[in-house]
Amino acid sequence: MSISFRIPTILRTYTGGEANVELEPEVATLQGALDALEAQAPGILQRLVGDTGELRRFINIYVNDDDVRFLDGRIASDERKRP
């Protein structure tokens, strides 16, 4: 499953200036996607997630237009197919 992250300008130093990062995480969960992003862009995870493990309040992650704060943390295959 391919996942696309749009990286804001301030965080592009972690991605070599790339605005979009396409990944194939090993585990189809939000944590799996974030781990894959961290593996490709070391150091970015600490800018996305706070010490408590929660997304920082200024970070927005969406799955098919749904804010992940309101999902159970899984990126399921049926979610990718929704219109």
C-alpha cells in the first residue's frame, strides 16, 4: 500500500527538500506509516509527535479527508478505496 505525505516547507530539511514523500510501510497502521517516514527522513518524527506520543497540535494527518485524531490509528485497505 502506497502512502503519500505532503511535507510543509519548514520540515523539508528532513526530506532533502522534497514536498511529497511516497512510502510503502511494512505495517498498515498510522504508526507503521510514521515509522516508515522516520526511516526515510530521520529526525522528522520528533517534530510530528510529542513526548506523550500524541500528534503535535499543529500537525494534521488525514486518511481520505478524515483527521486521524478521530480514527482508530489504522490505515485500512477499505479506507483507501472510499471515494
